[in-house]
Amino acid sequence: MVEEKALSMKEAKEKLAELKKHMPKASGEIVYKFGRFLAERLNPQLVPQGFVMACELALYDLQEGIDGYSNQPIQSSLVGYPPMIYGLLRMEIPRIAEAIFPEDFATSVKTIFEEIKATMREKK
């Protein structure tokens, strides 16, 4: 396994908060809301796998309606959607990464995401 250098999330957080500007052709306003939600939750530095994990944890917490860190209810319009909507948001992760990260980091995110999808298909 290749050890990757952690990338500062300062610029990524700024871009996530304004995702509509960096990803104008997203599949809907919900993607931009997810970007703003995620911007508040990212660690200061992450490797690509950490970004994917942060996205997965955010989606899980939104689906449950409870913040996994504080165990408090999440006050967001993103809470309460059917599971399919969170699945659709999950599919946007590689495109979000492409919109906000340098090419090599985004490519690693996409590779990790594809590996996870392949593993999930194998388990079915």
C-alpha cells in the first residue's frame, strides 16, 4: 500500500462551502447542501481514504439523524430523506472530489471509491 501525504483541508472546506461555484452541474441542490454540511466536519488534514471515510460517516449520520461524534440530533434539512437519496449522494463523492481537490488526490479518492463499490458487489 502506498503511503499518501495528508492534504490540508482548508481550501477543500472553502470549496465545499461554495460547491455550486466549483461544481455547477451537480444533480441537484441537495449536493450543494451536502458540501456545506461536509465542510463543517472535515479534519484539518486528510489522505484520500480519510476523505472517503468522512463522506461515508457524514452520510450515515445524516441518515440516522444523530451526530456520531456528539451523539446529538443533527439540525439539517438533509436529515430524513429516504435511503435512496443518501445512496445518490454517495455516488457524487468522486465528482465532488474532482471539483475541490488537486487531480492526484481526486484520482485517489475515485480509485478508493471504486474499490469499495467492487467489494460491496462481491459481498452480494
